[in-house]
Amino acid sequence: MLTKNDKEQLRGTIFRHLDGIATATTSFALYKKDVLDFLLKNKKVTIDEVATHFEANEGYLNIALRILASQGWLVQHIDNVSNRVSYQTNENSEEAFKLAPLYEDAVKLLSYSVEFPEKHIGTDAFIALDRIFKKYQNNFDLQAETKIEQQVLKHIEGCIVGPIIVMLGVNGLFHKYFMEASFTAEEYHKDPESFKKILDFFSHLGWFTKKKNTYQFTDQGLFFAKRASAYGVTVSYLPTFLQLDELLFGNPLILQTSSPDEIEKHVHREMNVWGSGGAHSTYFKVIDQVIIKLFNKPIDEQPKGILDMGCGNGAFINHIFDVIEHQTLRGKMLEEYPLLLVGADFNSAALKVTRANLIKADIWAKVIWGDIGRPDLLANDLKEDYNIALKDLLNVRTFLDHNRIWEAPKNITNKISSSTGAYASHGKRISNNLVEDSLREHLLKWKPYVEQFGLLIIELHTIDPKFTARNIGKTAATAYDATHGYSDQFILEVDVFNKIAAEAGLQPDKNYFSRFPDNELATVSVNLLKG
């Protein structure tokens, strides 16, 4: 039986694994271009100096160096008054940068791993896995005595096990049958002799016990198996991590698609949804309590319904309807006061899936195309097509506002940002002041439609890299900054986001506010914003 301290340490391993996928790919890309040597030689440099010297894409380069700062290997200096960002080496830089070549095998392995969830592991991948297993078991000839060496080994371990855990989770090895009983490699894979090497490696990590040809989960292994989805979001961005050479030093548009209906190149969306569903269940429980409170109010104080912007596959609408129907006073009055349900999405494929899933669930809902950046169009379409007023609905969305298409602010306020974030669009660096102005204008667009009943929102956030560096193994901030930064998304700190919302006239309701974790490391918030 695992103790509370055991679980805390294992949870820390997951965070370090996620750090590894982001850091190994980033550090190795910078190493190959001699950026790390340049940093060691010059001690302190501005981001534009490095970008000019290496003819790099400054926006993505800034994100890359901030990732190293989050791992404690550089120090970020940011001056939002002058829009000047610089990075300085510290006592960890030389040792960490000299170990960067060790990431080579791990990064090469990821070029196979990106296909694991869709395909069984092929011969070439098994050869690559076997090679890196042996090197890892020998600690890559490191003594693993220093914190940096241990950190790097955990990074490499994350690159090895992260994609495999996702593959096994998606394809059923973490089914109750396998988790409760002994099993053999023959039961799971068509190439059992090769698959045994994976199981043997996990046994080396302490996740399985092996007796002859049978394997059984240890308590430690069960801990990771039950949290396989925690790896899903980061692993889903492997297509982005594998293009860092181009994103940093070549074509910054290499992962762009020509239309919203084209298959995304930067992320494995199905895997992303799978990972999000498991990782976000904690936040949905908080949302449930907010929904219950709102729909237990007197009927004349309740919204007429709910609009889910970015409805995806319709699962959140389905869930919310179930909560209202079975856990609120409104649920007992649905015949007299029907609940208007609307799912909106920018992607037509998502709309088709949502429509089919809601019909299957026997839930009456309207499904409509919508752009999070154009609530006016959405409001007009709702009114004209369905005679529904957007302002009469509770608007909900999950992890969406930071993922809006970049729109430069029309009104430059000259307010000085308090964010430490690194932001880019198509490879170009965007000042933090403009990011705040853009968010302010974005929320102002929504204000007329949400000020009465509110905007119920789950949002992702960044944190100051110095906090991340002090708390390695306690936060997934490095991975979040990498996946979202390299894909042109704009995650701000919790307090910065709330400040901008208030400036836009949408006050966070303190009665419904939560952050996770509830300290300076908070990377997720739940908010009800109202006028």
C-alpha cells in the first residue's frame, strides 16, 4: 500500500516526465545549433541578440529559453516597459548544457513514439527502444550523483515511458482485467518477444513484478496506470516537438493548416481529448457545484439555458444536462421551463460529432458554428435561426480562450503587463503588453452577452519560471508552456487573467472562484465572470 508520501513522490515523477518531453526536445534542438554554447560564452544575452545571431524565429526561441529557465538552467529577465527580454546563465547552466547531447537517443525515439497510439510498435521502433533501454539502465554512464544528472535522467525516462503509457492506456493494457491479474506478453501483442522488453523495462522501474513469463502490476505501477491520461495532452503535442528545428530556426509556418476543417498538424487531437478528459475531471467537479448553485436559484434568476463554446464532441453538454436534470431544482421543472442547450464550435467535424452524440444521448440541443473571437456573429445566428438570445444563456467553456486565433488589439492602452510569459504568433514574438490588450478586447466583445448570467470558464495559466524552477516535480508548468507556446496559444498567470477580466468589466465572482493548486503554482482556474 502506498503512503501519502509515496504518492506525492510518484506524482512528482509524472511532472518530471512531462518536463522531459518538453525539455529534451528543446534543449537538444538548441544544442545542435550551438545556442547553448553561445549562452555559456556570453553569460547574459537579449532574446533579439540570440535570434539575430542564429537567424532564429524570435517568438519560438523566447519560448525555448524560458523553458530552460523553468528548469532552473537559465534566469529570465523581463522588462515589459521596454519590451526587453534577456536570459542569463547560472550555477546550473554549464552542467546542464554539457549533458544536452544525452538527449539525442530520446529525441530520436520520439520520431517512432509519435505513431504508437495508432499503430502497434514496429520492428524499427523496438530496436530503438531496446537500445535506449540498455543505455538508461546503465544511467548513460552517468553516476547520477548530482541533481542535474538526476533531472536529465528523469527527462529521458519521460521521453521513453510517456508515449508508451499513452499507447497502453488507449489500447487497453490498463483495463481492469490486466490491472487485477497476472498476464503475459502474448495476451497483448502480436510480437510478444519484443513486447517483453517493454514490460521488462517497466519491471526495472518497479512498475511490474515478473515471475517466469507472467507480469503483475505493483502498487507503484498501478499508480501510473491509473494516471495514464495525465500524459495524454503533452504526448499529443509530439508532432510539434518533432518540428522544433524548423519552428526555431526554419519555417515557422510548417505546422499551419489552410482551413479549420483540415486535420491538425501540430497535435494529435483525438489523443488530446482523451488526455484532457482524464486530467480535467477534478475541475469538472468544481464546475458541477457552480452549475448546481446557479440552477437551484429562483427560476426568474436562472438563465434560460447553456451555451458551450468549443463543444468538441458534446460530452460536456451531455454532462451538464445530466447534472441539472438530476441534481437541481430546475431539473424538476424542465417541462414547464425547458432548458435551452447550445453547442458551438469552429470546426465542422466537431459539430457533426456533437450532433450525433447528443442525438444518441436523447438530449435536445442546438448545434451551431461559432467563432470564439466573434460573439456578435454567434448572437445574430442564434437569434435569426432559433430565436435564442445569447445573453439569456449561461456561457461556459473549458480551456478555450487562450487558444483563440491571435488578433492584434485595435486599441493600444500602453498599460504595462505584469506577466512573465513568452508568446508568439507564426514565430514572431508578441509583447506581453499586447497579449494583455488583446485579451481585454476579447473579453469586451463578450461582455454584452455574459454580464447578466455570467461566463463560467475553466482556464489554463502559466506561472513565473522562477517558481517552476524552485518546484521541480510539483507542477506541469514547463510542459504547458511548451505545448501552448510553440502552438501560438496565450496562457497568462491567474492573477493577470483576473485583472484583465475585471478591467473589461467582468468581475470574477469570489464565491465561485477556484485555482489548482491553491497557491503560487496555480496553473488552472475556475471562474464565473459577471458584469
